Amino acid sequence: MERFSRIQSFLGEEGFNLLQQSFITIVGIGAVGGHVAEALARSGITRLRLVDFDTIQSSNINRQIMALDTTLGQPKVEVARKRIAAINPACRVEALQLFAGADSVEQILSPQPDILIDAIDSMNPKVQLLCAAHQRRIPIISSMGAALRSDPTQIRIADIMDTKNCPLARRLRQRLRRSGIERGISCVFSTEAVAYSYPELEELSLDIDAPLADRGRQRRTLGSLPTLTGIFGLIIANEAILRLSGWPR
């Protein structure tokens, strides 16, 4: 199709066909995940599953691509589904308004996607999702914390065990090791040092994205720029596109 002719020209016919045939699940359609969904829709992906429990709030407008004055109060996954349909009507989008956790991972990961993109903001659900996907041998790209960062040149992609200067990644490593996971989870993170230590209470939000106020947990909101969260999402989408199309690395 003409709308995807430039990416087809870049990837080649075989690579573009591989990309089009892929199935991607994105968990968390907020500051990071919204930009992932947008870029993948514009790449010609024809099957996406979007998972997010939350609705769009006015506090999301500064950094979330789905957040507009006209979409306030609407489920994020439904807004994203409609937006993707306007970009690529041929893309099949499954919108699941679910909270990611132990009781929903089976539904989220069945059938298994070619890549799972994790852009959720709470420690316990994040660990549960990553452990379940790793156990099923599903390739993962996970977003670490974009909040409090200002330098886009320090964003990196690495195995979560090789990250540095990321308090969220450090906490996640500890939890993953307790579950017997040493390596095999790719993540996007920043090496920029931040003066913040995440609380020890597991219930606190790690604030990649907006707080889920109605989940009954205490939440802590960290400052973030629309530029850094967007760049995190675009880097994740770029990595997914290159992997799925078989682009030489």
C-alpha cells in the first residue's frame, strides 16, 4: 500500500512482509506505550493487542499521545484502537481494558505474541508480567523509568541485568532474581543519574506512567518531560520493528 511504501522500501519486501505478519502485545498505553502503539501502527503492523486498565485524565495531556481534551475520561485502549484504525484500517486491534497482574497474565499472553512490550508503571504487576512472559519464552522489550530524566542522548537498550543508574531496573533485577531469572529481558533505560530512591513499599507506583488512582494503592507521582517519555516509546518501537523484520544487526 502507498501509505507504507517508504518503510517497505527501507526494509525490503521480505522484511516488510515479516513485520506485517507479526503480532505484538503492548501492556500500558500511556506516556511510553502510547508512542509505541502509534509508531507500530504507522509501520504497517496488522495485529496489535493493547492492554491498559486506565482512562485518560487531564494530567496525562502533557506527555501522552492519546490524551486530548476530546478524549478525557475515555479508556486508553479504546482511544488507541480508534486512532490506529484511522492510521491503518487494515490493522486488527484487540483492546483489553485489564489491569495487568497474576489473575490476568494468562489472558494477556494467550495467544503468545511475537514480542511483548511492557510499559506498565507498578512494580508487582510488572514483575508478574515479565516473569510469566519469560517463562513462556516470549521475547520482551520492557520500559524502565523515563521520569526525572532530561538527556535523551543517555537512553540505551540492554539486558536488564546490564543496566546502570536506573533505580527501577535495580529494583526489578532484585525481584527477577528471586524468581530465578538472570538474563533474557531486554529493556530501554537511561544512564542519566537521578537523585531518587524508589520506596521499599511494593505497592507504590514506579511512575513510568500515570497513577491508577482507583486501584486502592498509595501512589507517588514523579515529574517527567513529554520529550523523554516519547523518545523511550519510539526507541522501543524501533527495536521491535528491526527485530521482527529481520533487519541485520
